[in-house]
Amino acid sequence: MRIFSGIQPTGSKHLGNYIGAIMQYVSGQERGQALYCIVDLHAITVAYDPAQLRSSLYDLTALLLAAGLDPRRCILFRQSDVVEHTELTWLLCSVTELGRLQRMHQFRDKSTAQRELVSAGLLVYPVLQAADVLAYRAHEVPVGEDQREHLELMRDVARRFNQRFGGGSDVLVVPEHRIPEVGARIMDLQDPTRKMSTTGSSQEGTVYVLDEPKQIEKKIRRAVTDSGTEIARSPEKPGVSNLIEILAVARGASPEQVEREMAGARGYGDLKAATAEAVVELLAPVREGYLERRADEAALEAILCEGAQRAREIAAATLADVRERMGVGAPRRDRSLP
Ligand code: AMP
Ligand code: TRP
């Protein structure tokens, strides 16, 4: 089984990214051949600073290694190092419906928020994301809840490609979405009706993976909760439900176990204290590992280069098949297809 996911090198990663995505990346290394891609080409679809992009890319590489990605057990690489992603994006554009791209939530939200230029890249963003995954014929894509629409699109693109060009065989694999059962949507601690996010949520309501333990404690202790005292999940109690989920994931327990354990608590104060402690325990080693690795950019670069070489071997084989099927480029002498 092959697992693929991509992650943006922008901004600092928060607890939502960590629980919704990064923890799944780490466990994915045990379940199959895992590829993780830092998507710098997606990051250039909105206004950005080139020097900052390079530095954020190393930040994220160091963070992912500190979180437990092991280059001996997964392929960790930078998207722009594997040119097959961009070539496949263009080829897949021919089986992607324009109207569908225009209706994507992310495109609508980001194009309204963009004050200067709404780039064509922003519109084509989901096709690049489809190419990322389809180039590796990956079976499974671990991501948070917010990526559902992008996953549906890439599945449709793969199906349409196979119908149009597959000649009866499946040249591309239609990937499955893997969303964590608990923690697929971590909410802002100050406004638990909104998801925790890099843009648009409050600083006080966002726990960053690299926050110092003291900051983490402060943010969790000040989390907005609801009226009442009962520690149980319910739609009327988004704040408490969010803390229960966070605590459960941080401890490796189920939300039901947490609710049972907290039944005798004196109120939300106990829930917050337990959550703060568990999150500090979860993130403190990541921060330390990050600080140890971040300064050695040459070492980070070496890991990314090696990852790209390995990724490229897989992607190049898919591209050869795709080109052949689409009648693009010189015909292949060896016409055997999967
Ligand atoms: P990004 O930083 O936008 O590349 O997102 C990285 C991953 O984190 C994606 O798989 C998202 O689905 C996931 N993610 C982002 N925000 C949250 C959140 N609040 N809760 C759970 N997962 C999230
Ligand atoms: N769009 C994704 C996000 O914002 C990142 C991403 C790019 C991705 N390519 C991918 C996720 C391929 C999964 C698979 O989080």
C-alpha cells in the first residue's frame, strides 16, 4: 500500500495540523510505503516572499523530522524538486472541468480574500494537488477534514482519465481519503465554532507546535468553554468537546475514556489543566527536536534531495505511461502498460 500526503511550507504549524495530519503521517510509516511532500509550488499561488518561502521550507522539514518522520522509513521531499508534478498538472488539466474549479470552496474563499492579484495558480491549485497524489498511484491520502473537496476532485480526475485514456485498464489509481476518527477538525480555542487555522483564527486561540510550554498552558487555560459544568461532548458545547478531543488524541485514548475519567472532575478547570499537561507532553519533544535540527540547513537539504531522487523514480514511471496513453511526446518503444 502506498500513502501520500502534502503539506504547505507556509506559516507555523498548529495543533490542528499536528493532530489532523502530522500524527497520521508518522503512523503511516508503519503501514505502507509513505511519501510526504512539502508543497512549495502550492505556496506560490498567493502573495508570498521568496526568501521567507525558503526559510519556512527548512522550518517545516526540521519540524516534520522532529515529529517522527524518518527518512529511512518514508520519502520526504520538496515538490518543486520533482518536475513530474508540474507536467502531470498540465496533462490533467485536459480532464478537469473548469466550472468545478471555480466552485471549489478554497478558491472562492481565497480569491475573495486576495486583495491584489487573483492568480490562475489559485484556480489550478487542486489540479496540482491531484497530480501530487496521482503521480505516485497512491492508495491513501491522510489529511484533515478541510481537504475533503480536494480529495473528491482528485478522485474524479483519476476516474475521468482512466475512462478517457485508460483503454480498459486503470492507469491511475483512485485514492482513498484517510481522515482521523478523532481530531480531523480541531477548533480555535477562543472561538470553537471556527477551525484552528494559520490564517483567520486568533493568536490566543491557536496553539503552535513550536510554542513554549508556558504559552501552551496559558492558551489552553484561557480556552473559551461553555456554560454548565458537565464534561461531555455535545453540539451545544463546542469548546468543551474540542478540549475533550484534544486531550484524547494527546493521550492516545478515546474521547469516551476521557469523558469517563473526567466524570468526577470539579469543573472545566480540571479539564483544561489535564489538556494543557497532555499537549505540553506531546509537543515539547517536537520543539526540542526542531531546535536541534533547524540550524543545519545542509543536512536538511541532503535529506530533501535524497527524497526527491527516490520520489522521482516512481513519478517518472507514471508519467511515461500517462504520456503514452495521451499520445503526447515520442512513442515509447516498450509499449507494455500496467
Ligand atoms: P496545511 O498547513 O494547510 O498544508 O494543512 C496541513 C494539514 O493539516 C492538512 O491535511 C489539513 O487538512 C490539516 N488541518 C489543517 N487545519 C486543521 C484543523 N483545524 N484540524 C485538523 N486538521 C487540520
Ligand atoms: N492542499 C493541501 C493543504 O492545504 C496540501 C496538499 C498539497 C496536499 N498537495 C497535497 C494534501 C496532496 C494531500 C495530498 O493542506
